[in-house]
Amino acid sequence: MRKSILAFGLLALLSSKAFAADYLIDTSGAHASINFKIQHLGYSWLTGRFNTFDGKFSYDPSKPEASIINININTDSIDSNHAERDKHLRGEDFLYVKKYPEAKFVSTKVENLGGERLKIFGDLSLHGITKPVIIMAEKIGEGKDPWGGYRAGFSGTTRIAMADYGIMTNLGPASTHVELMLNIEGVKQ
């Protein structure tokens, strides 16, 4: 009897781990994006994106709070659809990409808010400074794809203060924070 209880417990432990899966963010198929927006002098929104990034996540739909997320962003890939502005954004006043070529997000905790909503805590490293951030996210969906793979997709937003990351350029009182929007689709490995 004792052996069967031990075997059942081991089987339950192994089967619960079988549902967790590792996903690679699908950047090669352009099924993921990292976008940003910031107010321009308080009169309009300046929008853009980072064209080059990669990452992975681990996700178990029965236990989303056990998820782990890692994203690397090539800061030189900033694209605001204006070459001269992008050159300035890559310079010392903003991202200083020669010195800080990469930004990174590493999750530290995930809270399941019910339904498909998640609160993702993590550390964002940008401009040589690492600070905690919270991403409010939701699962968009998951399932088999037409090519024989399995995918899961999420969308999330966060807001950061430029000064928290040592970016002190004064763009006016309405332009102190940047909103980040992440659309992440991963392919199960």
C-alpha cells in the first residue's frame, strides 16, 4: 500500500510538470512586437517600436503563476519612422546604444488575476540601470498552428519613467513617461 501511494505521488508530480512548456518568441515570423509611445510636448503621441528582440517563456495554463519570462531587446533597433529622430534616440541623450546595446526584462513573479489576466513582476534593465516593473498582461490564446507546432500568445503593457533609467532629457512635463506595449507569440519547443 505504501509503495502504491508513493508511486501515485511521484506520478502526480511528474504529470503536473508535463503540462509546463517552454516557448520561443516568434520573431522570425514577425508574430511578436515591442512597441512604445510617449507624448510629444503634451500635444500628440510619438510612437515606435524595437525591430530586433528575442526571448522565451515557460507557461503552464493550469498554473500560470509559475510562468517565467525573459526578453532581450537590441536598443539600436529603435524605429520611430523618422531617421533623424532615431539617430538622436540612439545617442547619449536617450538610449546611448554604443554603451548600452541591450535592454532586458526578466520576470520575478506572476500573479494570476483570473480569466486570462496576469500581473507580471520583473526587472527591466535599460540604459545601465535595473528597476522593477509590473506588466499587466492577458493571454490572447493558445493552440495548434497550421505548420504542426503549438503556440501561445500574450499582450501586455507597462509604463516607465525615463528618469528612473537615467534618461534626463527634458521633453516637457507631459513627456516624462514611456508606455510599452508587448505582443508576444511563442512557439512551443
